[in-house]
Amino acid sequence: MRTARRSESSAPRTARRSEPLDMTQVMEALGGPWTLGAAPRDYVLGHVTAVLPDAVLDDALIAVRDGRIAAVEPHRPGIEPDVDGQGMLCLPGLVDVHSDGLEKERRPRPGAELPMEFAVLSFEGKLRAAGITTVFHGAGFEDSKAGGLDRSVATAERTCDVVADRTEGLVDHRILYRLDVRCPDGLAALQRRLGEQGDTAALVSHEDHTPGQGQYADRGYYERYLSGTKGLSESAARAEVDELITERATKLDVRERSLAWLGELATAGRIRLLGHDPDSAAEIDDLRARGGSVAEFPTTVEAAAAAREHGLPVVMGAPNVLRGGSHAGNVSGRELVSRGLVTALASDYLPSGLLAAALLLADEIGLPAAVGLVTSGAAEVAGLADRGAVAPGLRADLTLVAGGRRWPDVRAVMTGGEPCPT
């Protein structure tokens, strides 16, 4: 349905002519019918506050042609837009390079598992309400129930299949392949999947959540996590962590095979390889030697600084920024942002936190730079050169946000030139 053009008067327009309208001429002027199933690829959005890569343009006009941004300029008097933005902030559609939210959508409670197709559709509504137009769903290739998780290789494969089938959605759904490097079944399954698909744009994150290193370098945080999620006593949680460390120590050979294989793919340019939870400059050096492209959730200033020194993008979690610190005692995302070491924020497990975290940082680093953390910076991480900024030639993935609020209030998203109210 076409949005009414802005009138010079605040009163609604009324018909002032008695003769019948020539509807053929009207439809030709409008460019043909607009249907709910196929919103327009061409339109003009006016009277918005456009957040550009390096500036904020008040009362801007954005012209969209064939789903691409054709022009961004001041809204001159006398030009009536197709869609009146009413002064709202207009941002690029958010790009989320690491989302585990679908996992929680599918299984909102222990033992309460929902159909995967329904979970994707339900979760898409939350993504749109959060202003996210491109999302990479984490598919964990591992068999694990540690820490209250219930991940399996079969579920990861099912996630990939259902997400691939969701082509008509209002969000661009993609996969972040997450490989637990100590899981032999996960390694075999991911080798099959990437071999069958020949996916040259695959985003792959390798991770090792064994307590005592990486994210849980201080195993005490993992023990407390177990106590909170599984209701274990301190001694029981400590015993379970001991058992987990001992069991995973027997799989170092799997870890070496996994890292060697991923390095071959990355060096050949078949995947974009993310190193999960690096904690030192030495780990960044190892990641670079394997052809790694991104440092994902570094746990120390040292690791983040080493990544940026060598030109690797750095991804941090939006919940870390929103909360003011890491839940596992690692480095603060806000500290890394203040040091200029963060390229992008990811929602991790909270889609609504992505834009909220960015706007929280706006007072410190400025609105364009803060928005860039969840748009252009994230697009850089994923290797997507066709989106992430309000600029001519890029996809018209846009998000309209009500201004003057403490927390973001997303009013509409537009994907590829197709306006879709949230």
C-alpha cells in the first residue's frame, strides 16, 4: 500500500473535484499497482534524518530505483515524497554477523522444542523489529549438552536447510557455520556440507569452549554458569568441569585436523574464517597463519590490538556493550570501542541489543561511527560490499527509528526497496 504524500497542511486531504477520476492515468502516474506481496522497487523517501557514513543529514530525501539507492540529498521545498519519514532517523539496515537467537527461538524452554520452520518465521519478526535486515544464524556443528546447551550436528544441518529455504522472507537469512574444533562428528558433517555446496562465500567460525582457556580462561565463571543453568552445587559444578576438561583433552588430534582443514579452505579463498575468543597476540598470529580474516569476540585488549595491527576486523558482542562488561570476566566491549579497536558489533543472543548498544555509544564516538559498528563494519566482516551504508549504488536496506528516545524504537524496515512495516 502506498504511503500518502506529505501535505503542506496538517489536515487530511479530501477530494475537491466533482468529475470522475481517470484511474488509468492515476495508476500510470503511480507506476502501476503496489501489492502486499510485492512492494515497490522504486520510491522516494523524504523528510528523514539520514545517518550517512561520516555525517548526519537533516531533512534528507532518499530516492530508490530498482531496489538500490539512487540518490541521497537535502529535501528541497516543493518535492513531495512517496513515503514521509516524519523526521525519523534513517539508518542502513542492520547486519548481524553472529546470532544465536534462532537456537533459543526453537527451544524457548528445556524440552519445549518448536518446529524449525516456525522458529525461523517467528524469529524473523523479532529481527525486523530490531531493524536487522541481514542476519547470519549460528549453526553449531557440535554434539554438546554442556552448560545447559543442547546442540547437535543434526540440528545444525537442519538449521542450514531451513534457513536456505527461507528465500521469500523480509530479512536476508544466512548461515554462520560454527565448528567446535574438538568434535569429530561436527568436523565430518561440515566437511560434507561445504564440499557439497561449494559455498565460496561461507562464513566459518572455529571455536573451542573448553574451560580453562579462551572465553572461559577463568574456569570459575564456567562453574558458576553451570550452577545457574543446571542448578548444580559448587562441588558438582566443579566436578563436571573437571570431567569436561579431561574428556576434551583426549581430542587434541581432532582439534589439529579441524584447524588444518579450515586453514586450507581459508588460504584457498573458499571461506571467510573467524577466530572465536582469541586471548593473545600469539593466537592472532596463529589465526593469520591459517588465513583467518576476523577476530571474533577477543577476550583481551592484547588480542584485539594485535588483530587491528594486522588489519583484521574485530567483532564484539552487543550485550557486552549494553551491560557494560563481559558476563565471563573478559575485556569490556566499551573499552575496546573507546580504544578504536572494534570494527563491528554482533547481537550474539539478543537481536534487540544490537541497535541499542550502538546508540548507547553514539555520545562517545558520534552517531555515524556508532551506527557503522552494526552496519558497514558488520558488512565488511561478512564480505558484503553491496550494503551497510545509506549511499548511492547500495541495496536500499533501510531502517526508520523514532528519534528522541532513550532506547531505540524501530518503526519500519525497508529491504531492497520493499517497505515493510514492523
